[in-house]
Amino acid sequence: MVKVMKKIVKTPEEWRTELSQEAYRVTREAGTELPFSGQYYDFREEGTYHCICCGEALFLSGEKFDSGCGWPSFAAPAEASVVEERVDTSHFMVRTEVVCSHCDAHLGHVFTDGPAPGGLRYCINSVALKFEPDSE
């Protein structure tokens, strides 16, 4: 069953009041945090990573792996419908941008050098995520 959700639309001023300056820059202006600087790049707890903007469950800890790139890397999203992929031609490159399906927050990029079986590496900015540990 496909999850149907209403898009969250807010003004830049509304997002600025809800997010840190860095979270706003990354998620609303398609920025990137410095590699190896984010709180989740070397984080190993079990749980779910949610969108910092809207709370949507995006990635599960079981899909996280150490890619050595300096950002949290996941082999797949929690569900295919929670992220959207867009062509990104910024910085004189062609990449695939990953955004939250619910609020259009920029999360990072997806690459085809991930682990088997899917071969994908979702390279995600820590500041775009909020972690919730599994309940015991």
C-alpha cells in the first residue's frame, strides 16, 4: 500500500523560526554540512532517523553503513515513498538529490556505489535528521 500524504508548505520565515540556522541552510537552501562534522556520521544506535523539518520517518538504523564519505550513509529509505529523487546540476556536476516527500527538505544525494543487493548509497546530512531510538 502506498502512503499518501499531504505536502507541508511553509514560508521561509516559518521554516526559519522552526529550524536552526544550519538546518535551514541545508534543508531549505540545499546546502551541505562539512564531511565528518555531523552528529550522525559515526553514530551506531538502533532506531529511526526522521526528517528534522516535518518528522517523517526516513531511514532505519539497520540500513545505515560506514561508507567512509563523512556523512551518514544508508542503503535504502524506510519506505520508497518517503523520499523523492531529483536531478541536481549544481556545482558543475550531475547528481541525484534526495528530498523528503512530505516537506521537500533537501536531505542529501544518492549514489550508485552502495552495498549489495541494491547498490545505492543515500548520503544524508546529519543536520537534516532527528534520531529516535527504538523503544525497548
